[in-house]
Amino acid sequence: MTRQSVAKAHEKIQELAWEPLYHEPVSQYGTDYTFSKAKKKDPLNQVLRSDFPMQEEKDHRVYGAADGAIRGNMFRQVQERWLEWQKLFLSIIPLPEISAARAMPLLFNTVPNPELHNGQAIQMIDEVRHSTIQQNLKRLYMNNYIDPAGFNSSLRNFQNDYCGTIGRQFAEGFITGDAITAASIYLTIVAETAFTNTLFVAMPAEAAANGDYLLPTVFHSVQSDESRHISNGYATLLMALADEGNHQLLERDLRYAWWNNHRVVDAAIGTFIEYGTKDRRKDRESYAEMWRRWIYDDYYRSYLVPLEKYGLVIPHDLIEESWNQIWNKGYVHEVAQFFCTGWLANYWRMDPMTDKDFEWFEYKYPGWYDKYGKWWENYARLSTPNGHHPIVAEDVDYQYPHRCWTCMVPCLVREDMVMAEVDGQMRTYCHEACRWTDVEAFRPTYQGRETPNMGQLIGKREWETLYHGWNWADVVSDMGYVRDDGHTLVAQPHLNLDPKKMWNLDHLRRMPPLQSPNVLLNEMTPAEQQAFHANYIKGGPAGRPAPADA
Amino acid sequence: MTAPTVERSSPKPEFTDAEAGAKEFPDSTLRHYNYYTPQKRKQSHYEDVTVEVQPDPRHYLAQGWLYGFSDGRGGYPLDWTVLKAWGVDRGDPERYPGSGGKGYEWPAHGWHEFRDPNEEWELTFYRNNSNVVRQINQNVDTARETKAFEQWNPNWVTFVERNVGAWMHVEHGLGLYLFANAQRRAPTNMHNNAISVNSMHRIRFAQDLALYNLTLSEEIESFDGTAHVETWNEDPAWQGVRGVAEELTAIDDWAEAIFAANIVFEPLIGELFRSQLVQQASPGNGDFVTPTVVGAGEWDYASRDLRYTKAMFELLTNDKEFADYNKGIIDGWLSNWVPKALTAARQLQPLWSQPDAKPPRFEDGLDRAKSRFSGILSDLSLDNPKELTQ
């Protein structure tokens, strides 16, 4: 920066904005929110003359560390258990990042304050930075880590895998529907302000504990940009709060965005941190402890609650319910168990848990072993092919779950599953809040109010239905999760790379066909459906079917 | 006496031997992204970090888009431009119970063939643009330290405060409301990232001009740092440019917006003003600094933004299925935008007589701009529109 101060320079660039005299910019995105035009301060207070060299310097540090990692043979001490889960995470995350860039123009017309647009443009290019720097990290892993399978097929697999599809909400939710719901409340107020803490701060710490210091290098660099994106969101939120007519929509959108982020991010990051680590020191924080610190205390109590006095209706009940799900209902454990149940339909290797892991889980989550221990022992027992099927087709006291039509994570906490007939289809939801999202929030009217700009939940939202009646070998071939010998699966339920210990298409060919729970449900009579529901909610924990006498 | 040593709790390094080459097994040597075909023989670093990040239901996106607008359309609809690339008339693969998830063979349609010839991703972008702002800062600082602005004659001071100042608004308006807007709308990540970079070039150039204007306010006593606003709002010579710039931001079709801005507006108005006027007139009026600031923006356009734009439209005008169709559409765009650009360009003519030391004649500059424009069309296999003779 030259002798001109950043503040003075920033003040000067405010002169760039102008009101159209002859033609209005095209208006392509709608919102049901209303904003009054008033002079606002650009919350980023940033000029590109200082921003670009700063970002370049941050890049120098990131790429210097990458060189150092290779020269220092970092991969000799990286835990495979950890890096395998990165095949999922790093296949997902570049899309949410670039979608955040794409989301910025949704705000240009809907938030009519040109002072904010400078910050939004900087956020746009920050997000291009994040997306490509993360793709580059994955490329480095592919080139230097022992098993490139799953990294090398990353974006194809992300796009056709059900785990990737769950993660994809954390991208498409930013760029469609009501512009403020998407690009402001879902993206900046909830995803970036609350959940990037666990994504980009808590998770990198776990990576470092597993011998990988590159992930923290890249993601802390990313997180240093997130902090200013949070300012963008806050400025828009305060403007929205200024109009009382927006309060009902803000309440709706905070409920939807909070719950969806909890369902999606806690499922994924919780699993990576708890089941992808080899660090079992008793004094290292569990995901629940991290969540309590980063999300409950830092976000909820320090950021959200103070906004209550401006009229923001905070979803206290859903925040407490999220904690209840994580702490009392084992949400993360249920998700990890499901991921590993379906290991064969994915593209990374999932390591069995050991006695050391059991001890840590029992210490951090008292009662864990009674619920989940037996199943993980079965998982280890069935991990190498020995005349049996993959665990999904073996009797291990586990009922394959129904999909939640809204968040697409299965209905794992069985007692919470609800059903509703929508658009002629009987749908299952993992929780009442997900039913509300589909049946009430994403609709053209909300509590009697017209909401013509609200988006829609679309797409084929139950993966299993696409493959209903298929042989598993054909499913995995169709998805492309086969290694270069045309025979061995990319995914494995263990870390042993001895080809004799690895599962292949022949093993899958012997399995019974895949059945879509939703197709079967919709073939039932209404009475059968009700009986099915009554039975389902008596199941669990750990996926156990309802007791026979229930 | 020292306190007894307490072992700190920290993760223990462990030798895992998880580096490439430690074992041989299926896929152990398959160390390239296997889901796309490179443009050249080898996959480039740029392609690896860019291609396929934005999904497409026509090849891999098995479950389709998940979130839609209120009309139920999600993702990046291909009809957000009327131009077509081969293969787009096939609908999305049908999905139903038991359909499987396979789409068409990659790339499924011609939009995915575009690659930014500048190969821009974050590393190249920040490296290039940091160099630009550093160099501009150094040039301006040196000029200040050597009292170079004292060489400017009074008319030139007025010229810069008004006209060079007015140009910042063009860059800012198009950077935000045309280019940043368009990066939400194109069908692939390669398009949208290139457009994002273009957007930032313009926003940076706008800021370069604004901050240069601030420096001049501080260094030249008679320099009016607010005159650019009045010029932009009221000077009749600028209202044609402003009208076209505003109309460009009103275009709904993202490809038309990029084409009209980078293929029509820039050569016929942008380069005419910057290269044929400012860069030519500055030296004679004692100014060696303004051309370095304006030249940085000129370089971004001429060597980078035009380059990717040509690559983007060359594919479409030579498309194996829709070349004639696309050329017909683009001819219509040319007939609409060329007269508007030429009218606005002619309204700028009074500027040529304002400096004491005169630049080459307006008509000569306009001829050069037209000739350059004509060359660009020829590179794109397009004919000159009859309106060019206007």
C-alpha cells in the first residue's frame, strides 16, 4: 500500500458507484424480502490494491508448505484412515466454494445498496481462490499419497455418489430460490458464520494430529477469508431486520438453514473427526466438545443471541435439538455407522475401529460400546472377503434405513422418523424439522403469506431408487467405483492394499439385489405404511430393528 | 530450581509409509484425474483445478439438481443463452426407479470443450494482479517523488480529472453488473471462472483509476477529484458511452452480454478511448504516468480478456452442430450493438480537441478501432456487419 491509507482509499472507491440513468441492470433473481435503500458502509473496507498482494503472500505460504511437505516426505507419517475420508471431503468442498462465488450476484439487485457490492465482488474472487486451491490440494494428495483411487475419480464420483449428493446441498442451497434465503441466510449467516468453524478450523486440527499439515495450511488460509465474508452477511442481515415485514421470513430461513446445516455438516465433519482419526488421546476434544465450543458458544451464544434484541427470532429449540441429537441421540455415530454399512457404494476406504478406538469412544461418549460396539466388531470381522457378503447384506442386527427426502441423510435416529404424502409420493423424513422444510417452508405460500420467490426441492432425492432391483456389482460398475484392473473396488472396508484382501465385482455379484426402501414403502397399502412407520420408530439405536415383540 | 517436567499431551508422529509408490496394487499408478479429457495431450494444472467442479446432469450428476428456483429449475440452465453447443438438444438422461445413474459419455455436449487460454486459477490470478498493482504503485510513487505531475499543462489536468476519471465508472459498472453477474450463468466452471477473473480485472482497473485520481487530488493543486462524477453524469460527450454501458448491464443472455462487451464495446469504444486517445495524447502533454495506469487495464483486456472471449466464441461459431445457427444469432447481436457503439464513439469526438498537444485525429483513431474490430470478427469466422460502415 502506498502512503494513502486504506481507509482513505476505501472512501475514495465509494465514488465509483452510480445510479443508472438510461437502463436498469437486468433483474434475474427474486426475493420476498424487502429492503429500503439507505447508505450503508461496505463491511469489508478493502481495496484490491492491498487485497491482491495480501492474498499473494498467503498463497506463497500455502505453496511453500506444499513444497515442504513433499520434500519432507509428509506422506510417510500421514494416517491412511484420515486421508481416505479426505477423498469424500475434498470431492465435495470445491463446489460449495465456487457456488458461493456464483451466489454473489443474487444479492446485487435484491439488496439495493451499492456500497455492499464491493465486498460481495471481493467475496466472489475469494471463493474462486478457495475452490481452486482446494482442487490443487486434492491433486497433490492424488500424486503423493499411497492410494490415488478415489482422488483420481473425485469429481465424477462426487456427482453420482449419495454422500456427495448430501454434501451438494451445501452448494446448491446458495445459488437458487429466494435470493436472500440462499445467498445471505443459508450461505453467509449460517453456513459461513457457524459451520465453517468446524469445517475449516476444527477439522484441520484433526488433520495435523494425523500427520497431515497441508490441510491445515490450506484451510486456515481459506478461513482467514471467511471471517470477512461473515461481515458481508451481517451487514445484509441488519438491513433485512430493519423492515419488520421480513421478520417472518428471517425466522423461516434461519430454521431451515440452521437445521439443514446441522444435518449435513455435522454428519460429514462429525464422522471425519470422530471416525477418521487415529488420535485417541483422552484430552483431545471430541466432535461434541468442539461443536459446543465453536457452534454453541461462539456462534449461537455470542453471535445469534445478541441479535434477538433487533427482532430476530432465534430457533432456540432447533439449536438445543441439534445438541440433543449429537449428545443424546448419537447422530454422528449413527451416520458413521451408516457410511460404513454402505462402504461398497462409495469411493474411499473405511478403516474398522479397534479396541483403542472403543476405549476412547466409551470415555468421550459413555454408553457408546453398548450401542455401537457389537456392530463395529462385526464390521471388522466382515472387512476382508472370506465367503461372506459385505456387511450391508449380512445379518448384523442392522435395519437398512430410509432416506430423508429433505436432507438426504437417512432417517438414522429411528424414533424421529416422520412420513408425509407429498405430490403423490409417501416420503420419509429424518426429523420433523426436515418434514417442515419440505412440506411448509419450500412452498409458494408460508403461514398464509405469498412467497412466490421461494425455491423448490427438486431432483431424484433417494439414491437407492435409481438402482432398485439392481445387482450390487452392476451398481458399482455403473457408478464407476472400480479400479484400473476393471475388477477391484475403489472402496474397501479396511486399509489393507494387498489385492488378495480387497473386494472385487465377483464378490458383489453373489449379493441379493439392492432394494429401494422408498419404492417398497410406496408399494404398501396405507395401513401397511402406518404399521411400517410404527415399527420403524421403535428401532435403534445403532440401526437395530424394533424388538420382535414391539 | 526448575519445575518438574510434565509431559505435554500431543499426538505422536507415526511412521505409516503412506507415500506414493510404497506398494503396488490396482490403481496405484493412476495419478491423474480420470473424469475428463484434456484439451491438449496432457491434462494441465489449470484444467485439473477447474474442469468438472460445476456438475452437469447430462454426464455424471446422477440424481440431478437438488435445489431449484421458484419455477423448479436448478443449477445452470443451458437456455440462459440462446447460443447452442453441440449435443444440447438432447434432454437430460431420464431417471426413474431402476434407471441407473449413468449419463451421456463425457463431455455430453460442446460447452465443456471450452478452456481459458489464459489458464487462470487462483495462483495465476493473484500473482498477475499483485504484480499489476505493485507496478502501478511504483510508477505513481516515482512520479510523485520526481514531481512529474508539475509537467502537466492545465488543460491536460482538466482532461485527466474529467475524462480519464469518467472511465472508472465504465469499468466499475461493467465489472460488477455485467461480468460478476454473468459468472453465475454460464454452463461450465471454465466459463464462469474466466468471467470472474474478467470481472476482477475491471473492478481492479476501476479502483486503480479512482486511487490514481486521489493521488492527483493530493499532488496537483488545481486537480478537482470530484469532476469525474459530474462528467459521467452530465457531460454530453460521455452520455452515449454511459447509455451503452448501462444497456449492456441490462442484457439477460449471459453470452450476449460477454460478446457485446468484449467483442463490440471494448474495441470500438474502450480501446478507442484508451489506446487511440489517452495513450496517444499523454506524452505530448507532459504526462508519462497516466499511460502506465491506463496501460495496465488495456493489457488486461487486449492480452487476457479478449483472448478468452475469442476462444469461447470461436468454439461456438465453429461448432460441429450449431455453427450456422450461432453465427445467425451473433450477426443479429452485431447489427444491434455495432451502431450503438459507433454512435457512442462518435459522441466522444470532442475529447480529441481538448488537450493542448493534440493526439492523432479522431477519424484515424476510429478507423484503427474499426480495423481491429474487423480483425477480431474475422478470427471468429464472422463477417463485418454492414453497420460498421456507419
